[in-house]
Amino acid sequence: MTRTAQRRVVAALAVLVVAAAAVLAWAWTQRDDTAGADITSASAEEASVASSDVMDTVLEVADEAATRVYSYSWKTLADDKAAARDLMTGTMLDQYDRTMAGVATSSRRDHRVVSAEVVGTALVHATTSYARVLVFVNQSTEGTDLDRPRLDLDRVLVTLRRVDGDWLVSELDAL
């Protein structure tokens, strides 16, 4: 092989190395902290948990959020809504406000009191900025339109995102 041919081979290899490094750098900057959001169980082989502190925190926040969101009284509706809204992101706030606008009228008319009690939580997925928690909620409803209190046993998938250091609800999906 001539010296010119060797230089061309070395130059081509150098270009390939630089291109591979650029692709790797691009892929690193495009990584998604929500990767794994389709994992359905924290015990799955591909599941990951950032740390036990993250796990404890997201379980606690999901418990508190489900209790606040699914509890309200016709007497304290504005305060109940404000307490629930404190734990939500912008998109979730809009959805919650739309839902509660419909609830407000019937709640006042029927003197409705809804109490939610979280009876269990299970971590589905957690990273340092994204988490999903399955929450088991017993919801008791009383009102003048009911002959007796009604008990609903609900399962809710709570999606949390870390925003400015705080874990906030970005989605609630009743199952």
C-alpha cells in the first residue's frame, strides 16, 4: 500500500471516529428520563428505581395527592380544590379544574361529602424526575341524594414529575 493510500485510510477512519462520537453525543443529549414508562411493574427485570429516598418520597406524594384530589366537601369545596391544585402540574391543573367545575354544582346541590382513604400504594416506575405509582383508594360518598353512604374501591395510576425540586402530579388515570 502506498503512503498516499495509507493516509486516505487513516483519514477515513478518523472521519468515522469523529462521526461516531458526534452520534453518541447527540444520543446522550436526547435521552429521555421517562424511558421505561411502559414498564408495568417495579419488579420487572428492566425496571429501575433511582433510590430508596425517591421511592419513599413518590409513594408519600402519590398517597397525599390521591387523598386530596378524591376528597371534598360541599362546605369547603374552594379550600379542598386549592389544596389538591397545589400538588399538580399545569396540564393536570386544567383537567382537574374542568372536572371540578362539573362536580361543584351537584356537590352544593346535594350537600355531597366525599372522603378518600388510601389503603395501599405500589411503585410502578421511578427515576430522579419521573415516577408512576399505583394507588388503592377507598372513597366514601354521602349526600342528600343518597339513601346511604356509597363506598367505591378505586385504583388510580398516579404519574408524578419533579418540577423545581417538588414532585407534582402530571396525570391521574382511574383503572
